[in-house]
Amino acid sequence: MSEKVMSDIVMELRDVRRTYRIGGGMFGKPRDLHALDGVSLQLRRGEVLALVGESGSGKSTLSRILLGLEAPSSGEVFLDGAPVASIRRRAFAARVQPVFQDPYSSLNPRKTVRQIIEAPLVIAGGVAASERLRRVRELLDILRMPERMLEAYPSQMSGGQRQRVAIARALISRPEIVVCDEPTSALDVSVQAEVLNLLMELRAEFGLTYLFISHDLAVVEYIADRVAVMQSGRLVEVADAEALFAAPQHDYTRRLLASALTVPAASPDT
Amino acid sequence: MSVLSVRNLKVTIPTHGEPLEAVRGVDIEVGAGETLGIVGESGCGKSVTSMAIMRLLPGRISVAADEMRLGDTDLLAMSERQMADIRGDRMAMIFQEPMTALNPVLTIGRQMSETWARHRRGSKREALEAAVDLLDRVGIPHPRERLGVYPHQLSGGLRQRVMIAMALLCDPQLIIADEPTTALDVTVQAQILDLLASLQQERGLAMIFISHDIGVVARIAGRVQVMYGGRTVDGGPVGELLGHPKHPYTRALLSSVPRRGMRWGRDTLGAIRWTEDAPEASS
């Protein structure tokens, strides 16, 4: 990043559309499904931007586009001001990393923890084996995992441990952005608390920016700086978290907040 | 009088080493028109408990209890065949994932009429009429047309409504719902919970509602049991339990869940320290 000035905006979507052609089959008439219907969004450096919305709202398509796993049908994506299309695939992958929902299916069951965590470096190339091992050890230490885990397999680990391995894998290439897609939904609540705390500590330590997809509004309120609400492929509301939870502007946001069931605050009678 | 009464339920799963005591002496009591919530984390034994009551566990798993009664029927004395008659008729279950619980290659109408025929031996027309009535009652638009569709043609919320309709088809006394809304979107979840609550009221059902989600249980249950390590560690009326949790585990569990209005950096989530080996059984 030679003469480029580090701006406040680390990633940006401009009027991004993604259309899938569905149906057709033998008899049906194919039609276009607008998974993303003109989405413009800025990810600010160092923030936790939460993306909420229901199934089919386009959250996952949006995260796949941010991760470079899919290209927009139209519109543009920028990383540090450069069009993503101009960045080489491997270089891009090192800078934007995912943490997925299910630590049971997102880790290769036949690889050891060491192999899983170092994979992004192996793929990127140019890092010696000894340096890779040093970085894996360092991350295990930060994530408070014992060194003997290095040669363990995912099947020997609990859900919380697996999700830490997934986080370590995401951080090994020292990315700027981590896209977390429901990272705690498959975990027990006590483990969720631990993973949330860990993610927030790592943000400070590594200067990370998170896009955090979640259906759990209490979790979103707990960690997000800003919240983007999606419905039917569109962003209906983007606001600072405290403002959004205090005074939701869009009707759909209000409906989501009203449906959320959280533990009532401790009180004598409920 | 209790619809379901279980005393000292124990479930032991054979393993290569020491047998795993998944449930270690649990009591359950549910009356007509009452909803009992059972909460706990993975491996606490909550699902195994419900499967044991329905006698749906594989034969190699041993189930013992001092008492297990549905109304005045002694479930422990029932043969497999008698239990098959009771399941789906006098007690029914609603599972988390309707896509796996429904048969993917049979139409909704066929599945419902088979259940009816199994227990009621009525004509096919009666069965389909009953199915249409219930599909309508659970809020499925155009119920008559839906009889001919397959589960995959329905959304997750509609599939869960079909499951509820099937569970209610033979007018059971007891419904066990195991994480019935966990796979659903929040707005749909709220609708399904309201539906379950109103059906339960109008039919005077006894319901056991199992969930890892305390917020969901707080919404639907009148009384709650907290399970940990195969035991009931805490319990009581929902307001009292959540408002004044007595047991340290309940307190820890509650404090680990973010509540509305909490912010990282200002509010801290509690951590649960494992004091006892929790069984690794799936739940």
C-alpha cells in the first residue's frame, strides 16, 4: 500500500446487485431473484458492523460478496479504496477472512489443528514452515488453547474449542476484515459469552474490523457499533447501534425488535 | 391431576468405557393446560429425557424410573406395540427440524391421513377433513390445496406449522416440543410460540417445552426446570426463577446471556466454570 492514504473506510459496496436466475426446469418459466437489490454500504476501520435480517434477506449473499466468493451482477466493491476486481485473489483472501457459523462442518475433519490454522498461509505461499508454526503457536496462546492441541483433530474438541480454531485460522494471515457469519449460533450460551469476549479482545489487539451477521438482537446490541438491517435484498436501515435500539426508524426494524425474545431483566414479577 | 408424572428417571448409555449416565434421577410433573419448560445446555440430558418418555431411544440405552404415568396409564408396563399406539395418539412430539421429521417423499395430506388411519381407523375422507381443519387452525393459508404438496415446497415456518398440526391430529393429552422454534427466524418464532400457547390453552394440553434458549422458555412456560449434568438443579415458576435465581448454575446461565440494553465494555457477561463433568451426549 504505497502512496495510498489509509482512510476511515476500509471496505465499500456501491449499488451492488446480485441476481440469480431460478426456476426454468422443464416447464417453469425462469425468473430473476434479486438477492441483493442495490446495496450501498461502508465498513469503517475498526468497527463492528452488525448485519441483521431474516432468512432470504440477502445477508449471506452480501457476506459472500465481501469475502470475494461471489462477484456482484452489477455495482462495485472497494477494499481500501481499490476496486476488488483489481486485487489478486490470494492477496485479497489474506486481507478479508471468514468465521462461519458451524464449527462442526467448517473445519476439515482429517486435518490437525496446526494444519487447519496454517492453511491460509500455505495457500498464500511465501511463509516458511518454521515461521508458520511460530505464528500458529502464538495464536493458540492468544486464544488460550493449550499447545498440545496442535496435533489434535476437530473431532476431539468441543464446539467452543473448534470455533477458536476457526478464529485462529481467520487471523493467521493478519487480515484487516473478518466476516463473522452467525459465529456463536451453534454454541451454548456460556460458550457464546466466551467467544464474544474473545472476538472483542482480538479486535483491539489486531486492529480488526468485523462484519458480524447475527439473528440474535441482544448479541448485536451487546457488541455492535453500527447495525445494518436487511429485508428482501435491500438495506432498510443503517444506524449507530445505540440509536437503532433506542429508536428504530424503519417499520421492519421495529417489527424485528418486537419479535426478539430475550431474558427479561431480573425483577420480582414478570 | 397430572397428565404426566415421572419419578426418578435414569437413562444410561453404554460406551466403550464407563457407561454414561445421561439422566440421573429426574422428576417431571405436568398438568392439563400447563407448560413446563426444560432448559439447559448441550449434553445436560434434556432431549434424552423427552426421548425416554416417548420411548424413542435405541434399545441398547437403558431407561429406568420409579414411576412414569400418562394419566392413569403406567407407561413402564407398556409393550413396544402399546407404546406405538400411544405415541402420536395420546402423546406427540414436535421436533426442531421439520425437514427431517417429515417424510420428504409423501405429501402433507398423505402423512396426516396415515397418522389418522394408524390411530383412528376412520375413512380417508374423515382423515383429510380433520387434516384440513387443523391446517387451517395452525394458520396455513389454503389448507385444502396444501394437502397435495411435499414438505420441501413449504417454508420453514409453514413446515413447523404442519408438524404442529400433525402432532395435534389425534388430540393428544401431552405434547413434547423439543426446540421447536430454534431453526426459525425471530418473527416466525414469535408467531409459532403464540400459536402453541393458544392451542395449548384452547385444548387444555399438557406441554413440555425443551429449549436451550431461556428467552424463549420465559415467553411460553409457566414453570421451568433447569437441567445440568443429567439432573434437575433448579426449578420453579418462571418469574421467580428468572427474577431470583437461587442455584449458582442458574445464575451463571442467566448472566452469560446478553440482555437488551447491555453493551460490551460496560456490561460483562458471566462465564460458567465447569464444576462437574457434563456428559458429552448430544441433545
